[in-house]
Amino acid sequence: MIFDPVTYNPTNEYEANVRFLNDSMKSLGLEDRWIFRPPQRDFCVGAKDLAGLNQLYKEADAVINLCGAQEPRDNHELIRCRVYVETDPVRNQVDVASGDQDRINELACYDHLFTYGENLGDDDCPVPMERFAWKKTRPPVCVDWWATGSAPGFHAALTSIANWKHKGKDVVWRGDAWRWSKHHEFLKFIDLPLRAKLLEVAAAMDRIRRGEGSAAADPRMRQIREALHLLATADGDFAEQFQMVFSIPYSENWRDELGIGD
């Protein structure tokens, strides 16, 4: 079984995956450098047939199994160096420490085990580390693909791509439940955007407090009052205006520069 590249639903049909793989590899200039073996089938699609795949297994310096997505097969005995790259740590380590023999046998097939879990094995990390030596690594990032050639726009924000909620993959170790779903942690910071709007006000007040002379006479107080007024209004555009007030260096003519009337 595989997952449809568009709907992400499990399926036994592989044609859509082949089209997606071909388009992706072509975009990298590797259109003649991929092989796809449909699950539970003894033939290959792509640059080589099954015999060609087996020959590659024999010749390769190393073969990487990303997150164990490829189940062990008899022809993998041809590989002289098998590498497992774990993208989601904790489950494997807890299974091994719990004596899961199937997991132990699976991991024992590899010559090297890598993990994205950079804290594994540290004194303050409670994840058990038994039997296997995990080497720490990081996910590769092609920075050229993220180059824009221009500065981020005014509304640009630091973003990430993640699923809000998952079910069924929690891990329990010694009575502690380690949640797979990210929403448990996201909810702890759900009001951060609202609090961030007050950050520059607090910073500006602190700079005034540490300055010399009377705070009331400091011309920046007017800038702060303006920002507080914007926060109190019902104007749907107040967040943008507020950010503009504090996103430019201070000057005596800040109201004129922002187009804010008296």
C-alpha cells in the first residue's frame, strides 16, 4: 500500500505516484535517475528493471532507507552497507527499550542508524537509548530553493508547515505519555500573536525609563500613546498601523512620515 500524492489517502494504485515522481525528478535534472518498484509487485518502473535494481544494490556504496518506509526484502541482502535515517525519533527507541523483538530485528539489519533527534542521549533527555548507537544528523535543506532575491514584504512572517492534529501515535514510557500530535504544544502559544503586539510598547517604555530626564517630556511618549490608541480602536487595519509606528527608526517627524494626522 502507498499514499496518493494528491489526496494522501492509502491506495494500491501507483500510477499517480509514478507521474509525481517523474515530474519531481525531472525538475531536478534527474529524470533518468530514478526507479520505482510498486508495492507487492516484482517489476520496476523508471530507468531500470528489477534486474537493474538488484545490480545497483550490489554496486552501491550505501543504500539509505528513509524512516524505514521500505520494508526489508530478500534482495536487500545484496547491499553491503544499509543505512537507516530516522526522521521521527522516540518510537523506535522506546520500542527497543520495551523489548519489542520485531523492532529490534528490523533495526539490527542496518549497518548505520541515523536520527534527527539531536537531544537523544543527553543527560536531560528522558528517551531511553539501549542496544543501538544512533548517530545524530539534520534534515538537508537546499537553500537555493528558498532564495527570493528581495527582502521579505511588510506582512511577511516566519512560517512552518505542519499538521495541526494527529491521532494514534502517542508513545508511553514509564507512565509518561509523549504526544505525537503537535496541537498540544501549539495551544500553549495560541495567544502569542496578541501578546507580541505589546512587545514594542514595553521595549520603548523601558528605553525611556532608562534614559535621562523626564519621561513625560520625552517626545517618544506621543508615539507610544498613538500606538496604544491604535490598539484600542476597532479599526480592522490597526495591527498594520501599530507595526508601522514601531517598525521605523524614531524621528521627530514620525507622524508626517506615516501619514498620521494630529
